[in-house]
Amino acid sequence: MPVPTPQLGSYKYVQETKADLDWADLITIDLSLYSTPEGRKQLARTLITAVREKGFFYVNNFNISQERVDRQFAIGRDFYELPLGEKQNYTVDGLDQGKFNGYVPAGRRILEEKSGLRDQVEIYNIPKFTEHFEHKHPKIIDDRLAEIKEFAKSLHAEVLDPLHVLLAIALELPEDYFTSRHKYEVKSEDHLRYMKYNKYTPEEYAKLGELIVRGHTDLGSWTLLFRQPVAGLQIKDHSSGEWKWVKPQDATLTVNTCDALSLLTANYVKSTIHRVAVPPKDQQHVDRLGLLYFSRPYNDVRLSTITESPVLQREGFTQNRFEATGNPAPTMDEWTFAKQKWQRTKGYASAEYENAQILPGWNERKYT
């Protein structure tokens, strides 16, 4: 249940764009159907279509009120209004080694080599509320930590657990197959994120061209993204290969499948390529605040292809990229920090960087 919380100002969302964009036609998972066996079977069929053909999908009726979501956006807003020096006191120790819990300042990456234009993205990551992680935060976060904890655990119970059950049903596995590898109390690198894309000047947008963040995949199981009216997110449709804009929907989560599920299913469940584009002109004058949750299996889960799934066996999905090259699949811990270290590399993204081998059997790539 929601906990008593300190006073927060109201949060006002940016007006949606009036631009005529090529929006993705995404499937919706309606969790109001989840309460019956018949409903779960129906949703499992819908989910597997979504993750194989589209990659991103919407989730609604997930039992978390819009008021609670708005309060999280207000907390993120208030954090980013702190003076830079105060935020920097909470900079992640070990960014260059792939650590990520805490504040990640803007400006680590050069986006345009000739001018030296740097990224203007700030991140604040909050790990799980378990004995495995230290929680040291500025007062604006610390005063609301009980509320943030309750919100994060609600996401786990109300959204992630059902998605894991539905995926297990779709793969003809025991319903607890994935939930037993994603229990909240066990150590994993899940985290809640407040993320701010600070606006650029018109001259800087011209130098960026079309993109702020190039195409990439997320490394965990699922990423949950709350409605953000500033258009920017684009996905690469699994079926057509075309880039499509993702339209914010009221009272919904936008969800994508990530690398860990792709490895566990030998790419039957596809990790979704996505990027952040320069917003349409009627939204280029505002900042873009994001609220996200990243789900990951336990650190000691080995990302080997699931052999127990009759579906994967019938369809011939029996080896992931590591196994196909004769390399052992990494544990989630090894995978997380190898990919995070690569992602957090400072400087300009050279061809050598973009194609770097981060683990034996895995060369990275960026997607234009």
C-alpha cells in the first residue's frame, strides 16, 4: 500500500507534439485480464506476438495509480533542479568500470566530433531496496525514500511478475520459471531511473542531425518506461526493419524486451533495437524527463539457452550467440558489467569502439 509521503508540488506534463509522425502500431497487454487462467493464456499469446514481431508494447491496468506515477516524475524534476555541485556529490564511483547506481553527469560522450558537442543527458539510478545495496542520496530523494521503495516494489509485483508468468506460459514452461529467477529479495542489478534529456540550442540540434542517442539494445530482461509526452523514442520494427516513433499513451507503460531474455531464448524473444531522435520542432524548446525501471535476472543466473521449453525445441531455438561460437554463456553479473563498461566509455564513438569485443563470443554494434 502507498506510504505517507512529504508534500510535493504538482507535476505538469509537456503538451504532446502536433507533428505528423510515423507512429509504431504497438500491441497492448491489458492486465485486467490476468486474474483468470483463460485471461492469462490469451495475454500470453498476445505477449509472444508483441515481443517477436514488434519488440515494444504497451501495458495498461497495472494497479498503480496515475497520482503515484506523477509523484515520481515530481521527485525526478526536483532532483534535477538541484545545483550541479550537489548532484555531483552523488556521482557514481566506478563509472569507467561499468558501475551505474547513483548520479551519472552529462557530457561524458562527444556526439559530434568536429565541434566537440557533448551529450546533455543526466541519469540518477536507484538500486533495489535489499541488503545488497547501499542507499546514500540527496535530501530530496532521502526524504521520499520510503515512497520510492514502495513504488519500485509495486512495479515488481504488479507488472514484472505478471509479464514473467505470461512469458513462461507462452514458452510452455512452469509459470514460476522466470519469477523464480527475478525475486525482489535476491541480488540483481534492477534499478529505478530518473533521466533527463536537457534541450539543445537550435544550432546544436542542427549539428546533431536526426539523433541524440543512436540505436542500441538494453541489457536486462524488461525495461519499463512511463508516459513521456516529448516525442523522441524510436524503435526498429522486428518485422519490417523500419524505424517508427513510439507514441505516449495515457495511463500506460511502454515496455521492451532486452538482451537477457534474448540470450535465454536463443533470440526467440528478440531484444528490441531503439534510439532517441531529435524531437519535433514544436517540442525542441523543452527538456525531456524520463521515469524508467530496469529489470534483470539474479546476478548468478547463467544466460544459457533454456533447454526445458518445448516451444524453443520445436522451433529450433537451441543456441544463443555465445553458444554458437563455442563460448560459455556469461552470468548476468558478467554480462551486466561488461556491457555497462562498454556503454559508459568516455569520448567519441569510433568504429573500433562500436565493434568492440566485450566478452569472448560477443562483439558489440551500434545501429543507425
